[in-house]
Amino acid sequence: MTMRAILVSGFVLALTGCMNVVDAPQVPRAVPAVTQSMPEEMASLDPSDSILFWSDERRSSAFRDMEGLFPGLEVAPAPIPTELSKSNPLDSATAAEARQFIAETSAAGLMVLKDGEIVFEEYGLGFQPDERWTSFSVAKSFTSTLLGAAIQDGDIEGLDTLVTDVIPALAGTAYEGVTVGQIATMTSGVAWNEDYTDPDSDVAKMLAVTPVEGESQAVTYARTLQREAPAGEKWVYKTLETNLLGLIVEEATGQSLAAYAAEKIVAPAGFEGSLFWMQDLTGGNIGGCCLSLRLSDYARFGQFVLEGGDGVVPQGWFDEAGAPVVGFGPQAPGFGYGYQWWAFPEGNYGAQGIFGQAITIVPSQNIVVAVVSNWPTATSSENRAKFRELVRRISSATD
């Protein structure tokens, strides 16, 4: 059963005694409107008062109202939303495990799609189906998808394109000689500190760097970094690199990430609600973080990816993007990192964000599992393991 509601295109010319099928250009989808959103009073970007260090109560409020705290771009819902009908629910034992997971991990919502239909949907923390929740690094996989779209459209030649060919301002920095593909896999060899508990870490400071007129904050911060390994030889998780990837897409397409997503993700995936994508102090969408959606639209995005991207990206893009391009070795067999997607054993892959956001795709079972949360800490290997086990149990129960 197909997930997407699409505009019907093509014309059939039928004549008595003779039928000719005429291929006509596909009718373009209507693109949702994009508008500027500004908070009445912007939250602080000082590293010491970063959202990384807020109280549980303050985070819970912020995660569902990022537009009330930070500037960003709003994308209207898809003109033709994809219907998510409800199908055979999870068996009672598996559903009970899902509810226990929600309670134990401070999840605000969990949705499971099987064959494009909802088999489980429940909410916590007072979160409602028509509200939005922030994504954190789940946004990275959206940015990766837009990279694929830009390659498909011919705006970026390919993954071997040099970063400096698209962003000349990075010439002479640690990113000299680095390719778009190395940025996408985070193997640039540039040194970086992604410690979410340290106010002096790069990830805590990058959005607070003083803006330079006419230059993206991502470029300004990149100028401060040093190389620690040859490009392509060392994997280090770096949110700045997804911010740079987003800038690459914006420069190549001449559109903001939000506007490009309106055309390449929101419309074809059929989002029912609106999308908010946070901007930095220089007005660019933050490629590595902070778009907000309904839980059902995170699931719709996962289904869109599972089904191959509806011609938006090159054929087979997600098979490669979700594969372990970078393997994590004998200590974590089957795990790795692709093009801004985490690779898991048995061909599964997913998007992950701090404080418990995730979309996991199980191609072999035609399953998508989306969760939004407010963990008490930014990272938790225990909670991630619980989520992987829940996905395994769901896959087994729906086999």
C-alpha cells in the first residue's frame, strides 16, 4: 500500500480502435509556503545558559515551542497530506513493552508504522498529536536528504566535490581539500569537541560565535578549527559539519534549507502539520539541529525514506546513506555511520538526536519507529539500547 498522496500526472489518449499512451511531463507539486518566524524575546545563546544545561521542566516546555524562543523559518503543511490509516495494532504484550518504554525513558510520543499504516501511537508528558517537538540531530538526516536532492537536481556534482568549490570562504581553513562526502560522513579530519556536558565545548560555543557581516556563523566558527588527521581517515561526530553541509546545500541551490525542504520533503512526504527550522544569528537554517515537527510527520519522513524518496534523491541514495560507510569496528559489529544516518545491524538505519529523539527504519520488515523524548541527560547509552531492543521486539512481533 503506497504511503504518499501525490498529484496525478500524465495523460492517456484513447481512440476507438486505437489507443496511444502519451508520456507527458509530470505536473509539479504545489510547494508549501515558507515564512519568517521571530520570537517576542529570544532565548540566550550563551554557552553557560545553553539549552543543553536547562532544567527538565524548562526543556520540556522548550522542546515543544522552539519557535517561541528562537528565530526560524516556518513551512506550511503539505497541500496533500499523506493519510496514515490505522491497521492491526501491536499485540498486547509488545504494546505493553512500548508503554513501559515510554514511561521509563520520558518519551513524549512513540509511533510505529508497518507497511505505511499505524500499528502503535501513544503520547506522554502531556504532549498532543497536533503539537510539534524539536528534533536536535534528527535534523541531520533531513539535511542529508536535501544533499541527495541537490545532487539529483544537478546543483551539486557529487560527493567528490570539494567543499571549497561551493564555499570559497573555507579556502585556507582546516576544510581546505575536504570533499562534500567527507563532510557528510564526518571524516574531514578536523578536530572537534562534541561534549554536551561541557560549556566550553565546540558544540556549546558554535552558535554563540560573534557574527561576521556577510559570512555564515558556520564558516566563522570553522575558521577557528585545526586539522588532527588527513581527510577521510578519522571519524569524529561534529555538528558543525552538518551545519556546513546545510550551507553547501543552500549555496548550491540558492534556497534556504526550509524552502528546499518544502519542495523536496514536506510536499512529497505529505506532512500533515507545519515544519519549523531554527536559524542561526546570520539567518541560515541550522543544518545539524533544531527542526520541529509533529510525531506523525517524523514517521511520515521515515516512510518517505523507506520508500526510496519518490525520485527526489538519486536511485539507491538511502541504501548508501544508511549503510555503514564508516564502520565502528569489532567492538560494535554492524554499527557505523553513513551520510548523516546511523547504521545498525541487519540493514537497519536511523536518525538520532540528543535527549531521546529518533527515527529508526527497518527495511526488511517495512517498519518505521519514531520517538520524541525529554531524557534527563543529553545522551544515554542505556536508553538508546532500550530503544533498539524495543525496535527488535516490534520487528519480531510483526514478522
